[in-house]
Amino acid sequence: MMTETPFTRTFDVSHLGNAPQKQQVVADAAERAALQQQFELLALDTFEADLVIAPWGQLGVKVDGRLRADLVQACVVTLQPVPSHMDHRFSLSFLPADAIAADPKTVAEAEVIVIYDEEDPPEPLEGNSIDLGPILAEQFALALDPYPRAPGATLVNDGDEDVDNGASPFAALSKLRDK
């Protein structure tokens, strides 16, 4: 998880109790400007999240969220502004680090098994608080379009004959051999 972010919102889980709590997070202008700079955006007009923080199991905490943002990125082809609206849902769980370490293992310690259909493993919960800011910044980074394109933007071939003309890469070598 990201730890260095200019955006911070601390939630004390010791006051959670047995019922879920709703939390709304809205970034102010200075926080949006810092996030805009961190993610190299042209603009970040809105950044807000609705979160439900609930107890999870005996020791854990679950955070279900919906992150919304209005932003402008640079087109990867033309560098023109590409405005977009983000509406991203996520779910994360947290367990104290000692509870994660005590979790029974089903395979040898050195093995790593990736099961794509299962939820992500819980994040470590350090102390009695969760900083929601880095969580939201990380989810924002995951939901950003990595290759934004302006409408109609295409890559133009600058006359390179070797680029995707359907010929085999060995065609040029065979020409040399024939000489």
C-alpha cells in the first residue's frame, strides 16, 4: 500500500464497535492540487469517496468504498487534455499483523500460490487507526487510465518502412544473402 501521500484521513477503529460506520471523504483544494501533482494530472476538479467501515471477523476491519473524481489527463499521443469521470468501487480488509502471522499455512513457507478468484489477503492493521488517505490515493492510482487518448488521436507512421509492413523480420537478411 502507498504510504507517502499528501492526502490523509485517520479513522480510529477502536471506536468502531459492532455496527458499520459510514464515512464521507472530500478532498479540499490543497489536497486535490497535491494529488494532481503526485499523479501528473492536468486537473483534478473533484475527489470524494463514500466509505463503509465495518468489523470483519473477530479482529479485523473491512472497508468498502466508492471513489469518484473528475480529472483531466494528457493524451499519450497528442498531449491534448482528456477529461474523464472516475467512479471506482473497492473493498479492502485489515487484520492485526500478529493475527496475519498466526494464520494457518496450507503450503510451505517458500511457496506462493496465486488464486485469481479469491479476494486479496488482508492488509496489516497497525495500531488502532487506519489512514484512509493513502488507501484512497492507491485506489485512485489503480483506477486511472494508464493510456488516455483524445478522441481521434492516432499514431502516425513517419515513413519507417520496417514498421508493421507485414514482411518478416528476416526478409531484410535474405536480401543481404542474395547479393
